[in-house]
Amino acid sequence: MMMKFAIALASSLFAGAVTAFAPAVFSRHRVTKTTQLYGRKPFISGNWKLNPQTKDEALTLAKEISASITEGSPDADIALFVPYVFIESAMGAVDGKLSVGAEGVCPEIKGAYTGAISTSMLKSIGVQWALAGHSERREIFAETDDYINAQCLRIIQEGMGVMLCIGEKLEEFEQDLAGSVCAVQLKKGLKGIAKDDLDKVVIAYEPVWAIGTGKVATPEIAQAVHSKCRKILAEMYDKEAANGVRILYGGSVTPDSVDDLMSQPDIDGALVGGASLDSQKFGRIINFKSAVPV
Ligand code: 13P
């Protein structure tokens, strides 16, 4: 019985994950219909994590990625979240064609916090975006919802944008708890953040079982959770506010899966790990082709 469930789950998870996309010619000013309906500009982002290993490699990668953004690319926000030491050189390499953000911040502003990086330090070198709540920070670095909330509040207080990552583990997914886990992480992560500040918030739904596993969620599964997240945001704020918040999908996104994901009404972009370290792959993701042209 369990085995049958596991097989059914696996096929529902991965069926359609790698499907052909409907070719569509995109001008730089076209966006997916549903996204445009609510004025949500697509947002494609990469998270380099603990990569690459040298400044030279980081420079080459950043240059190649920025070269993939052309006049014909979709009109989307593009960002790379990179290790602190590479931020300034990556900024120089991309020449303003995309944002270079931080993979995290310390919620404290100054003082005896060895190894920490503050929002003021980041702002002083021109950083506008930072990640918070990534599952690797939650798991490996034991960052709690309270700590993540403090990071979000600090980032917003400094006038920067925060990309809050949320998502359930495999056993939670199997128990149909994805929506509940996301509700808790959204409510705790965004506690105290005013509706007027939601323009500085992007949500990244990253199911933990999909991160670095090659097991991308099907567009249908991702869409269902994104829609649920938007309903939760509507309960927390209101429908109009919820319709304005961009919700990105992350977890094994590749050139093969991005178009179908981006064709979903509530998927407004992607947060890409492994494929953002390959300029060809990430370039293709930046140049996604939604099956729902304007
Ligand atoms: P992968 O794309 O390697 O699965 O990583 C996703 C991720 O964790 C982005 O933050």
C-alpha cells in the first residue's frame, strides 16, 4: 500500500516535469498574461550558494550571464544572490544589467557578532536585495522563524528588498501539509510587515524535496501551492495586496522546466540554484518562453 502510494506520488511529482514548451516569440516588453493582469513583473533569480570557488570564476560567470540578457529577453527583473566576497566584483561585471544581492543578512546593525554582515554594510556597496529563510539556512544554520522574521524586518527597514524562501520537506509534502507549512512560514516570516511594505517582499516557494535533487515540482503542483500562498497572503493582508506579491518557484529549475512553470498563473519567476552556475542554462532560463503570451 505504502509502496503504491510512493510510486503514485513519485509519478505525480515528476510527470510532465520535462515537457516540450510551446515556442513563443517574446519581445522584451511582453510578460505572461496573468502576471501582467496584476502588474507582477516576472523575476528570475539565481542563488550561487557556496559557489564558485574563485573570484575569476565568479567574474566570468557573472559576465556570461549578463550577456544573455538582450533586447529580445522577457521584461523581467533579474538578480543573482552571490557570496558576500564576490558581490562588488560581480556588480562591476554585470554593468547594471541585473541586480546582485546577498545570500543573507544579520538582523543586528552593529556590535559583537563575529562573522556577520549587516544591511548597512550591504547598502553601502549598493546591494538592494537579500535572501532570507532559505531551507539550507533553516536546516544547516538553525535559523528560526523568529530570526528570519528579524532579518526580513531589518532588510525592509533599510529600504532593501527581501526574498523570503518558504517550503515543506518531503514527509510534509507526502502528508499533504505543503499549504500548512507555507502558511506558518509566511505568517511568522512576515510578522509585523505592513501592507505598504509588501512591494519590498518577494516570496520564493522552494519545496525542500526539490532542491538540488533534480526532482522539479510539476507545474500543477507548484501552481497549487502558489495559489494557496496567495490565499494566505490575502487573509493576512487583503486580496489586492496578495495579487501584487510576486511568488517565485525554486527547486531544480532547468531550461527544460522553466517555460511550463512560467506559464502558470501564480508563478511569477524562479529562484535557481545549480542551473545558475551554468551561464548557458541560466541564460535560457532568463529567456523563458511562457505558453501564455500577451
Ligand atoms: P536547485 O536549483 O539547485 O535545486 O536549488 C534551488 C535553490 O535552493 C535556490 O535557492
